[in-house]
Amino acid sequence: MKVQHKVYLMLERAKMLNNASAWVFAMRDNKDLQIEIIRKVKDRLFKEGTNDQGKIIGTYSPFTEKLNRKKVAGTHYTLKDTGEFYESIYIGVMNDYFFIDGDGDKGKDNLFEKYGEGIIGLDDTTFDWFGEKIINKYIDYVGRVLYGN
């Protein structure tokens, strides 16, 4: 009798499962995951200088190197001259999606207009990593609901 009662309770709890609640649990309430996504985007920009399609956004010229010895000719842009752009990057979480944004206005240039929105997008590697993380969070959500945790 007791096992039947537990199964019944679990089936009743299953009625409460929904995608919106899973998304909120997995993403909106998970600041660590958001921070890790931003870190991965910043790391890609700094270490590889690529956009979300894996294309290098630009390389420094010999003239630029003469103006600023920290920018070696032929190396990729990092978009981290002052760090202001990196500090402005954030994640906005909506009911069924998220977006990454930041302040692209840098003097007379807008980084998004100049290099494209993809400078802060998820590349394939980060997207795959995110998929694994979010699936695991959905699984955690289902377990919590079904087992009443």
C-alpha cells in the first residue's frame, strides 16, 4: 500500500512539471551558470579574438604596434584596452530565453556595429557546454519536483 501511495504522489507532482519553471530553475535562478557563460565569452575574446562563428575579428597592424607596444602586429584584437567593455557584459534572462549584452559604445565607435553582435555570442564549444549544463539542471528540476525536494 505504501509504495502505491508514493507512486500516486509522484504522478500528482508530475502534473506540476512545466518548461517555464524548469527554465527559471535552470537559468534565471542560477547565477553561477550565468557568471560562467560570461567568463567563457570573455576568455574567448581575450585568448582567441574570435566571434561566435570562430572568425578572428581583427589583427593589429605594424602601425598600431608603433603607437602602442602592447599591441603586437599580427596578433588578434581582444577588445580589452581599458576593461570597460568586459565589465559591462551581462546576461538578461527572460521567461524562455537569455541574451548576452554589454555597452559597446567606446568613444566614436560602437563595438557591435564595428565587429558584429557575435563578439559576445556563444561559439559552438560554449553552446555545447551550455547544452550539457542546462540539461543537467532540467534533470535536477524534474527530480526535485517528482521527489518533493
